[in-house]
Amino acid sequence: MLHRFLLGTRREFNTLSEQEILALAISSEEDDARIYLAYADGLREAFPQSAKIFEAMAEEENGHRARLIDLHKQRFGDRIPLIRREHVSGYYERRPDWLVRPLGIEKVRAQAAEMEAQAYRFYLRAAQQCEDADTRKLLGELALAESGHEATAAALEEEHLPEDARQAEDSAERRQFILTYVQPGLAGLMDGSVSTLAPIFATAFATQDTWTTFLVGLAASIGAGISMGFTEVASDDGVISGRGSPIKRGLATGIMTTIGGLGHALPYLIPHFWTATMIAMVIVVVELFAITWIQNRYMETPWSRAMFQVVLGGALVFAAGMLIGNA
């Protein structure tokens, strides 16, 4: 409702004068140059070669802005009206760089490609709305420039990002993803899947009450998730180790720990004890296989060793739960 109200205060694009269209193009180019520089700053430490590409793209946007300002001065003088994207209804918007962080390579490249496509469509429409020949000519040239930015970016990549540098940056991005999300999440999934086996199945075989077993499993899963999450946050701020944000790692660990425990607790919502127990056992097998696959896929642990570690640990904990529950 509020969004609709705000849209009602904006100008329609087709009501803009040629001076206002030039002013809007100038402010848009300024914004895009700042965004590209922000991308470069965000990428510089981990991906220095890609940062150079976005610096070069920012320079090109500044060149477009200079041409637009020269034309405005020629036609309308030095005073440029203040008009920005948010003042025009239906005009494309830019997301500030902090909304697309962390700045993964592929995410930023995709965002830049979308920015150029939007700018191309704007210049085409703006040229159609202008009658002055010089203005139409410049806007048309800028539309072609924006449409050709993909080729420009490719040329810049060839200059600043040779194949070995690209592979190094892709490898660094994958490593960061593993350190920040996969490794903490895997630790949580292992803890939630394995450590909750004993209390859940001990309760199940001791009481043969599915509701009580579910409550114990729910409490164990949530409690373990909270404990593991806070432990991950407090154990390493990520500055020296390079493992990334402690909040992100803590959330990954806590959520996956809870999911791991709830997987074989939820079947006990079924009132029939043996049906619930058999389904829970099947889910345990699926969880252990998932852990093994993640270890092999991301941690490059051989299948045989990963399977041996996970299955042996799970079997020992499951046996302990059954023995205690039948004592």
C-alpha cells in the first residue's frame, strides 16, 4: 500500500522534457560509476584482477556522463536539474552494493550485465522521446555503447583477467564459500544427525511413546542447534582465519544442526511406534549418506573414508541409544 502511494508521487517518463531526460541520464551514469567503483572496492582484496575490470567500467561510465554534461551545457546551460531514478515512475532501480554482498564473482558479473541491459533500454526510449537531432544522436550512441558493454567487458577480462587469474579467483571464491557455509554447515549436520541419535532412540525404546520421543527429539535438536550456533560464532571472528562472517557461520551451523536432529525426530509424530521408528531409521541412513556426499563433493574426502567415518560413528551412537533405552 505504501509502495503504491510512493509511486503516485513520481513523474511519468513520457512527461519529462528533453532537459530533464539529459539530467536523468547524467545522474544515472554518476550512480552507475559509483556502483562499479563500490564493486571494485568490495572485490579488490580477494579478486584484484576483477576489481580492475570494474574500475575500467566506472571510467567508461564517467566518460558517458561527461558527454551528456557537454551536450546539456550546449543546449540548456550550466544548471542541471536535480532528477534521479527514484523520481521517475517505472524507471529501473539500482540495488546498493551492500544489498548484494558478499560480492561473489558470478553475482557481481550478473548484476553488471543487468545494469547494462537496463541502461540500453533507457537510452533507446529516451532517444525516441527527443526531437533535437544532436540529443537523439548522442542518446543513440550511448544505447549502442551500453549494448556493446558485454564485448567491452570481455575485452577488459582478456586484458586484466587471463585464464590463470580467473581460475585463481574462482578457486578463492569456492574456498571462501566452503569455509563460510559448507564447513560450518557440515559440522552442524553431523552433530545434529549423529549426536541426537542416542537420546531420541533411547527415549523411543525406553518409553515406546511416540509423542514423548518427538518432544525429546525436538528439544535435543533445537538445543543442539542453539549451542552449536553460538559456539561457532564465539570460536572465531574470521578476521585472521579468513573463514568469513561469524554470524553467517553460526547460522549455517545452528540451522543445519537443528535440521539434522529434526530429520529423525519428526517421524515420531506418527502415533504407531514401529512405523515411526522404521521411518526414522530410513531417514538416518539418508542423513548419513548426505553427510558422506557433502564430504566427498566439497571437502574432497574419498568415498570409502567418508563412508567409514560417518557410518561407524552413527552406528556406535545408535547402538548406544538402543542399549540404554532397553536397559
